[in-house]
Amino acid sequence: MKFIEWLRPGIKVKRWILVGVLGILLILFGVNDFAQHLLYNITYKLFWIFLNIVGVFLIYISVTQSMNSIIALINKGYLNVSLNSKKLESLIYEKRLLVKGPKIVAIGGGTGLSTMLRGLKYYTSNITAVVTVGDDGGGSGDLREDLGILPPGDIRNCILALADTEPLMEELLQYRFQDGKLKNQSFGNLFLAAMDGISQNFEEAVRKMGSVLAVTGKVLPVTLDNMVLKAKLKNGEIVVGESNIPKQALAQKSPIEKVFIEPQDAKALKDAVNAIKEADAVILGPGSLYTSVIPNLLVKEISTAVHKTDALKIYVSNIMTQPGETDDFAVEDHIKAIFKHGGNGIVDYVMVNSGEIDDELKLKYKEQVSNLVEIDKQKVKSLNVEVIEGDFIKVNHGLIRHDSEKLAAIIIETIMNKKLLYDRKKIIEYFYLSERIKDKKNNRE
């Protein structure tokens, strides 16, 4: 343990150690002076007793406050203690800075949102994921129909992405039953459904599950209302249900004109609105444009809060077009759709992929009527949106996904350069994040 590491700012343990040292010095002074001069009047004896009492009290405060500080970090999941852990003071310092990291609100759903969250938690613990609850397909749809609860699937994925759990626990919660009445149902969905059964509402159930899994930040459903997503196709047909929208758009060969929700006055969670107001950055996506990202903006309090916040407003564009939703869409088409449903100016920056995929994979996706999302920078610029490029592609089991580490790094760099650099109160966090980014890049190399 290097002494210099205790001199870094932000570690509260040092102050309590100094208090303890002061208490010991008071006791030693009193005992030494009393031993040398035994004959004193009653006033001095009372003064000597007072010194010893104060010394003992200061030592007691020192020990209890130091332990409380460390225990609080452990209980909140900010500190992982094991025999093979890093030096204790380094962990405390790191976790305390994560707590002071940029406040990020990520809005969306699906696998794209959870992928991004895995990368962001390396840089800050001030993350709030606001997740759509319009899903009506798969295991989530079955539980929604059978138990009358909000769909747990996207929320489960976000909780696991931000959780500090053992790999076995994550594998267990992601396990899907293969046979019987529970076939294709996720154990994590059942876990959240059971938690809902012993909670007053779904919000409390999500919070409890997050507490059990030591989640970094918060995961919130966008609303507690029984939100149903609907779409109007270009041919005038109305399609009901998130899972049906892309299917019907393909079947009827008619693209989506707009989406809307019922009830139209669905009420947003107060915590979600407050998080947006206080955020350093609000991130939309990545995820299915019409069925994961935009539905959150249809909750009026959410879109209003995003418009009013002083945070950076970033849209993470999808890498590939999605059949039935964004066929032949370029980046500017995605942004126009967001503006149409959430209001003009709701996005300041767009993060787009500049990486390429090999011809074999490109052909595979083309057979599925999916292509790389193209970008015309001048058209995006005409929408008053700034383009930020990066190679975000990661191929996993033949599927193209965002690279969570690369995406998170460029998001954090953007927040640093566009927000933190101009805030004197957060200059320490700026330099800390710079070091984290450098360490991450060195580890990849």
C-alpha cells in the first residue's frame, strides 16, 4: 500500500484517521502529564479527565465513521471485496469517482440498449435506463397476457447489463426453458414476475430486482400504464401490437407512416423525468427505431423533459436497416422519424458507424433484406444535427452488433469534450475519465 495513494482527493477515510490520531495524542498527553505531576488540584484533575474522555470519543468517531464509509460502499455494490481484490483504498477511490461520474440517461429497449449499458458502467455509476414497455411478443408477451404485468424482457436485459453478478447467475437468469408449459420462457422474466407479485407495483419490483443483483445505476420502465403500441401504415391500415408492426409492414408491403400509443396520456415515471432534467447526456437508442426508441418519446412527459433538459441529446443510429421498420433508411431518415414523433431539435448529435463488414456477411444480411445504414453528412447537417463517427461493429455468432466498449468510449469522450470540459466543478472527473479511456484502449491493444 503506497502512502501517496492516501493523499488523493475524494477518499473520506483519511480525515477519520487524522481524527483518531488526534484522539490518541490527547490521551497520551494527559497520561504523561498526570504521571509526572501527581499532586494537582481538583480543577486540573477534572481537566485531565476531560482530555481523556475527548480522546476516547475522537477514537470512537474515527473507527465508526471509517467503517461506515467502507461498509456503505460494499452494501451499495460500489465495492467488491474479495481476497484477490485490488488494494482497498484504490477500489474506494475508483468507486467514489464512478459515483461522481457523468449523469447519463439511456432511453430505448431491445438488445441494443443493454449492449450499450454494459460499456457505460465502466465509466460511471450515474446511469438511468428508461425502458419501453410496449413489448407484446415472446415470453414477455405471454407473461403480460397471463399475469397482467408489464413486459419484463427488455427490463431484465438492462438489469443484467448493469448488474455486478457472477457469470453463473447471469447465465441462470438468461436461461430459457426448452420444454413443457414454460417452453421459451426466460427464468429472469419469471424472477421479475415473482418479484412483482410481492411488490406494490412493477416499479418497486424492478427496483428490488436491481437491489438483489447489485445494479450500477437505475433501470426504470417508461410508464406503469398498460401501454399498447400501434402503427399506421402508408396504406392506411392500423396495426396493433409491437411484435405485429414490422410483420404487417412486410406482409402488406406498406412502410410505417407513424406509430402511437394507447393510452395517449400514459404517465411517465417521476424518477425518469427527474433523471432526464438532471442529466449530463440523454442517449436515444440503439435499438429498433419504431418499436424500441420512439415509443418512449410518445409518453409526452418524456419528450417534453428531453426538449427542456440542458443535457447533450445523442442518438445512436443502428448499424443495419431493419426489415419492416427501416427498409432503405439512411441516418437522416432515422432522425426525421424521431423528430416527427418527438419534436424537432430533440437530437443534437448522432453517432454513426463508419466501419465495414466483409462481403460474405453483407450478402447474408442482404438475403434478409437488411443493409448497412448509409449516411449523407450534408443532409444530417441540414437537420442541425452534428455527426460523430466511429467503427462500432462487432460480429457475434454471425450477427452484427454494436461493440459495447468502443461505443461507450466514444459516448464518454463526447460528453467530456462537449459538456464536462466547460464545467469547472467536474474537471477532476474529466481527467479521471481520460485515464479510464486510455486504460481501456491499452487493454484492447
